Amino acid sequence: MKAHCLAALAAALLLGAVTPANAVQVTYSTSGTFGSSGTALLNQGGAQMRFDPTATTVDVPLTTNALFGSFTTVAAPARSDAVTLVDTFTLKITQTSPTPGGELVFTSTVGGTIFLNNSQAYIVFNGPLSQSLTSDGVTTTYRIVEGDAANSGRLELFGGLNQASTLNGEISVNEVAIMHAPEPGTMALACLALPLIGLSYVRNRRRND
């Protein structure tokens, strides 16, 4: 086989060992606590709101929708006894894959009024609404997507019993190149052909001189 052919083959083999990453498998779980109780249950004036966490694994090509948990109304007073909620809520997202993972903390305030089958209650997350972790060469970004342009990070809470208000999010990963170890036979062929790159270059220069 001619030198320039082997050189081209060697280059192709080495380039083939570096491939762009496809979907990244992300494993995470959430937990949350209200400031007034230090637990996942808010209990104020006859109104009770429970945070239900989540734990899941998702395949993230570049960006995907995600669920960070939900808030369920456990009890609510009659309309005449509507409760004004004044509290804080802390959301923690713990990533276990890609390893070694880590923990992100989002803070928020709870406000508005709530009564049976109706609610003007809400949770507003403080900025930033996006936070990132870098593990195993992959940067994973978690973003809270509730609210609109006027009320970014705001989640409206339902007042009906056992009605859940889901906390929606978004997970994205950076696109990285991952070096894969070639097969032994491939590596041997590449090692034999690589010196011929230099030989081919020298011969071509002599012909052109």
C-alpha cells in the first residue's frame, strides 16, 4: 500500500476514535423544605401544603423537559377563613450521574392567599433560575421554567384538596467530544501507518523541489 494511502488511513483511524457525545444519562433527585416548619409540609392557619419530591433518570440529548417535584394541597380553610401565606421554600437538586455529581440549591418565597377550592397563592423562586454542575467532563444545567415574562420563576398553587401543582424544569448538557480507546488491532495498524505520514511528506517535498 502506498505511503500516502496508509497515512490517510492512519488519520482516519485516529479521527474515528474521537466521536461527539450523544444523549447523556442524568440521574437526579429533589428535596424541599419550608422555612416555617423545616420540613416538606407547610402548615399555616388551617392550610396545609406538601412538597412531593422526585427521583429519576433522564436521557438528555442537548436539552429536555424535567420535573422537579410538585406541591399538593392537603388541607384548606373555608373561603371566609382564607389564609395569607408567608413563608420561604428551599429546593435542593442532587445529581448522582454523571459522577461525582453534586447539589444545587434554589430559594424562593411563598405568598398570596389560599382557601378551599380556590387560591391566589404562589411560590416565587429567586434568581438565578439556572444553575450548573460539571462532572466527568459534562456540564449539566438545571433551570426552573415556571412563570412568564412578567413573573419569571413564579408557580401558582392550586387550592383544591389533593390537587398538585407541578414544578417544571429543564435540563441541558454541553456537547463534548469523548475520546474512545480504539481496539488493539486498530491501534497497531495506526502505529504502523503513522510514521509513513512523515515519510510521505518528505517524499512530496523532494518531488516538488
